[in-house]
Amino acid sequence: MQNLSDVLASSTTPDALKTVLTVTTDTCVDISNALKQGSLAGILGMAGNENVQGEEQKKLDVISNDMLKEALMACPAVRAIASEEEDYIVPANTDGEYFIAFDPLDGSSNIDINAMVGTIFSIYHNTGDAPATEADFLIQGKEQVAAGYVLYGPSTMLVLTTGNGVNMFTYDPINSRFVLTHDNVQVAKETQEFAINMSNQRFWSNKIQSYVSDLVQGKEGPRDKNFNMRWVAAMVGDVHRILCRGGVFLYPWDNKDPSKAGKLRLMYEANPMAMLLEQAGGKAHTHTQRILDIQPDAIHQRVAVILGAANEVDKCLSY
């Protein structure tokens, strides 16, 4: 069976990018091992401070961020990093070739109940002769050279694209390597499964309320088929389910906080997941445009997200 190194070696992936991916995934294995210790290592619970988004950090938010930051800063191929848990970008090596943006522990609210969490990352090629700035980092998602996530569940899985389809790898703890278990992943264009946080229904636009109402009516409604709803409360888990068995995921714009365009971060969540979905034959939009076409105006920018089965995304947008 092929492992991650074999797959990268047989591809046209530049050596420097292979190095960045190896450092990232090796660090995610370390994060996975830390998660398995849980309460035994005293790493659960709150850290007692907030991140730049004003969210209270879990201890493992901080731990996983520090682990990735330290490893990537030491990688000569990395020019700068941006993290959901860092106020600003962090310049690394001026002669590095790659920017990497990451959410070190997506779904961290699930940690204390031993539920699914993951690390999401997005990589861009960028060179310069001076330390990187935030303005340098504001690149459209369609310029990503690689994107992926590591899911910490019953098994640790890596889902990766370098622009030539989506592959899934399962971590083999006996031989300490990621083994290719699903190649050329494709998402069916039709689906009968959706994921959305129904507790926010009263804050949605009337059009999104109408769309979800039609789904819930099932066979007796205008869609003439029954839909199931699933919600993991971690984007990495909901997207993984879509890549494995189809579906559509929505975190739409709402008026709960009019100062924010959406809940999810463009650079750390929406862009990498949009690249993965498009590479697997799906679609990824906000309520107004393709996610990968958005020109970022800040590294912590938030957006609305509608992604998954191509025909169902189109149907939602038609509302």
C-alpha cells in the first residue's frame, strides 16, 4: 500500500512543498497523540484567555497552535504562517517559498466530550526578499497550491489535495506513517443529507429559512424527497462526512451579529475546504460568490459558507 511519501514522490509536487506537508502532517500526528492522553495529561479545559476572534481558548487550542507554529517556523521552506489563534501573521524565513494558514484545532468545543476535532491547513506559494507582511498573505483561495485537514477520530486521517484530486490517508500507528486508503475522492452531485446549525434558524435570511423548510418537509414538500440532517459542530467533521458519503454543509449569513459576514474564517476554514470540495467535484460558495474567488481583506475575515454536492449547492443558491 502506498504511503504519503510514496504519493508525493510520484507526483509533480515541488520538493519544498513536500517538506512543508511532511512537517505539517508529522506535527499533526503529535497533536493526535496529545489528544489521546486527554485528562491524563491535564490538557483538557479552558486556557483562561481569548483568541483574536474573542473566543475563549481551550488548553488544546493553545497547545496545538504552539506545536504547529514551532515546527513550521523551523522549516526553511516556510516564509510565514497565519493561525486562527494568532493575532497577526508570523514571519518565518525570508527566503522561504510558502505561506501556510491553519486552524490548529477546529471544533475545539468538542474536546471535553471526546468528540471529533481536526487541524485544517492551506498553503500558498509566495517568495520575496523581505519579511512577509499581512498584505502579502491576502491571496485568493484559487491560488492555493495545497489544502487539507487531519481528522482526529476513531482513526487519525489526512485528507489532502495538491491540485490534482483528493486523496485520503489513514495513519498507521504501528508503522508510523499515513497510508493511502481512498484515492481520487468524488462527491456525488445529488444528495439527501444536509448539515446546518438549526439553533440559529431565527437569525437566518428569509430565503435560507425557505430553503431549509423545504428540505425538512421531505417527500410531502416541494423537493419531493426525504432529507436527513446531520451536525457534528466541527466543520472538519461535517466536511469529512460529505467527502465520504455526500451531502451539503451550510453556515449561512445571519443577523445574529450584523458586524460579521459569517461565522467561518475564510483563510483557515473556508478556502482549504472549498479547494478540497471543488477538487472532489463539489462546489463551495458564499450566498453571493464562489469562495475561491474572494479577495481577502484581512487574515481573520469571516464568510458565509454553502458547500458540498454540486447540484444541491446550486439549488440552495437558486433561493
